[in-house]
Amino acid sequence: MGEEKGYLSLVLHAHLPYVRHPEHEEFMEEKWLFEAITETYIPLLDHFESLHKDGIDYRLTMSLTPPLISMLTDSLLQKRYLRHLDKLIELAYKEITRTKNRPKLNKTAYHYLNRFKKSREIFTDYYDCNLVKGFKKFQDLGYLEIITCGATHGYLPLMQQYPEAVRAQIEVAINTHKKHLGQAPRGIWLPECAYYPGVDKILKEYGIKFFVVDTHGILHAKPRPKYGVFSPIYTESGVAAFARDQESSRQVWSSKSGYPGDHNYREFYRDIGFDAPLDYIEPYINPDGIRMNTGIKYYKITGDKTSLDNKEPYDYEVALERTANHAGDFLSRRIEQIEHLDNLMDRKPVILSPYDAELFGHWWYEGPDFLNYLIRKTACDQDKVKLISPVDYLEEYPKNQVCQPPMCSWGANGYNDVWLDDSNDWIYRHLHQATEKMIELATDIDNPAHCTERALNQMARELLLAQSSDWAFIMMTGTTVEYAVYRTKAHIHRLSKLYDQIKTGTVDQDWLAELEWKDNIFPEIDYKVYSQDHQVQIKGECEEIEIIAT
């Protein structure tokens, strides 16, 4: 086989907001994690195991955000996930009996039973209930480049007037990453791919080599980038920016023109949690009787205009054939892109394809199979394109153009609209006030008593949790708005109360212990990360960047 003409860089952003409620026996929003484990994270790890066993060489980039790492390594949530999975297995057995006179549905019921039982085996026997161990395994084998994110996915452009808050999001994230993955991250998925001029300088302080932006983040950079989105640019600080390729993105993201809309794929919105009789399904939905998805879905998309009631039965084997065809089509289109670019560039182009990891498996049930076929076909069926990580590309091409990207995000309309909308803009005056309180105490208080130090550390946790961009996003999109508002208000209220107690020397130790029990993320956090005098402990590598002519 000849030398490749270009590179494909797949980047999966694995993230969920931190949801953990030990004060409740069951909590509906914790199911977000359980669904993602069963439908996305375990299927991906299962394919990684198979690829390794078969000797397939590949490179994939994944972010594991600190909230997700914290939940995946939490013993309470691990036990609750096993309870959830055991109930799914029990339900699948019942479904085999219930569908015995409907052969097509019965075949799918067996598929789910086998899938759930295998998920349990992988979760318990392979990774000892800690999936981060699985991702670390493939990182250490060289297949995965695992990058970080903001500590709680905080939307950085809307806190840029407080550099202490931005640094806290970055430093706490890196410390969490190092603790669980054994090494510092070389790249970062900026929360919501949201960049503002100057954040790269903070990334540089922490040794970050690259970040990802949406397409316009590079196309609108100044001066205009010589290679468009098919090569990175350096910011003035020397941190590289890679931009999303629109064509490859649309093929996978779009439910209308993209692969996930194929009529043979599983219909997400038809689930037995809504179809089955209430007395039958009641033990497997919310204890309050609220109907919800179980993950057992028997129907395929069927047609663009087919109503949910008229969907046809799903066949996983037929859908699997489609994923192989779509993976081949995706690869052939990347080869076409690269062969076209080969005549226009004096270097090998890189096509960056970033996606939410949960798209694969949760929203697009067959997505992990698509990735598996794509990786195998790229490794075995051609020699024009090679899978690579952004950091690998920088090692091959250390000389890049210096440009200034604009403020940008990958949200609708490309800027701050999604997180600064009529539905959610009220949160920022409270977040800013909370940030100022945190910076004030962190700067003013040195060597506090043990109880005060605990309270200050808890203040830092509450601020980080309140800053999660997920809450503003949920308010704007109109899903579980009540919960998002509750979380924002609850964390700000707790921070304000702690602030008042610290200022007056009246810390309620029983209440503080309750908060530490409820909001126990980042157990090693040091409140001094918010001090105006804080010295960055994670020093970046002082290396000179090489610049190409504009």
C-alpha cells in the first residue's frame, strides 16, 4: 500500500451534566447517564475491544468531560446503573414472552435481551463497574487520544470578564483528567466549542496544544487562513485551532440528509415505555407513573412522513448492513475530498469530523456499528486516507499560519445566541455575583480553619456546578426546564448562604456536611484556584511555534 494523501480526524465529545441525587432513591434525570452507558459508552468500548483483538490499527480522539468522569467513577451511580440494567434485563425477558406471537418483534426482543446481558458482563467483568478504566486502557494502547473540557462544561465566553473563573474551569478539569487517566490532556474540547479571543492564552498556561472550533471559527479568522479548515491555525499564544469540516459533519449529524435518517434505522421516538399498558410497564418507568423511554424500541423510521403509529417493525440485521454501506460511502467521500485537496495544498490535508459521542448509539442506535465499520474500512480497504489525532497532525506539521479566530461556538447561529436567550439570560447576573463572591473570599482568606476551608471548597463546587452550560441550553430548548432552573438556583443559593456563613463565622457544619454529601464532585478541589494571586501549577511547555507565510 502507498503513502496516504491525507488524514481523517474523528473527534467524539462524551459529555453529560453532573446529575447525582443521593437524597432520592430514584431520580429520573439520572437515567440520562444510564441510557448513555448502555447505548453509547459500552457499545463503543465493545467495538474497541474487538478492533484491538483483530489487530486493527486506528486513532480516535475523544473528550471525557470531568462531570462524566466523575459520574462514571461514582460508586453510588455505579450501583444504581446495575440496578437499572437488571430491571432492563428483567423487562427484556418479559418482552420475549409478550411478543412470542409476533415473530419480527420477538426477534428484536431477543436482540435487546442479548444486548443488555452483554452490557452487564462488560460493565462488571471487563471494567469492574468503572468505564473510565476501559477508555484509559485504549488510551494507553495508543488507539485513543483522550482530551478534556471545562470542569463543568461552563460557557467560557460569558465568563471571560473573570479570568479566575475561566482558569478554575480549566485547572480543575485538568486535575480531574490526570487523576483518572494518568496523564495530562494535550487537547481540549472547549465547552460548546465556544472560543473567545484570549482564552487560548489561558490554555497555553496549562500546556494545552489544541482545541476545536466550528467551521466559521477558522474561515472568519484574520488574516484569512491559507488552507481553510483543512489544516490547523495557530493563535498568537501558539495553541492550535482545528475546525469542523461541514460536509462530513452534515452526513452524520443531519436526520434528514444524513445517514441516521435512513428508513431502515431504529425509530428513536417509539418506545414501549409509551406504547405498553401502564400496569405492565409501570415497574420500569418513573415511580411517579411518568412514562419515559426504556430503550426497547421495535420500529424503524419507515418513512419521512410516516406517523409513529404506522411505523414498520425494525430489523437490526438489515440496519447493520446499512451501516456498513454508509461507512463505505462516508469513507469514499473523504477520499474524494482529499484527492481534490491534494491538487490545491502543499501539505496533506486533515478533515476534522467532531460529533457528540452520544449521537452514536443513543440517538442513532446503529452509530457505534457505523464507527466500527468505518475504522475497519479505513484501515483495510484503501490507502488514501489515514485516521489521525489533531496532536499527531501537529507533530507532522509543526509549522502553521498564525491567525486570530473570532468569538464563536457551534450553537445555532454560531455565536452566543443559544446560551444568551430570552429564556435564560436572567441567570448571568446571578452567576457573575456568585463568581465575584468566590473570587473575593479566595483572594482574601489564607490558612483558614478546617471547617472554613471545607466551606470555601464547597463554595467552589457550587459555583462550578451552577456554571454548567447544560442548564442554559435546556432552558432554551424547552426540555426539562424546571429541573435546569432548579439546579441553577439551588447551586447559587447554596453558594450565597455559604458566603454569608463564612463572612460571619457561623458555618453550619451539619448543613455543610449535607452539601458535601449531595454535591460531592471534585473531592480534591482547592478554593484558592479562584484567588487573584493564584499561580498556575500546571505549566505549559515553553516551545517555539513555527509560522508559515500568510
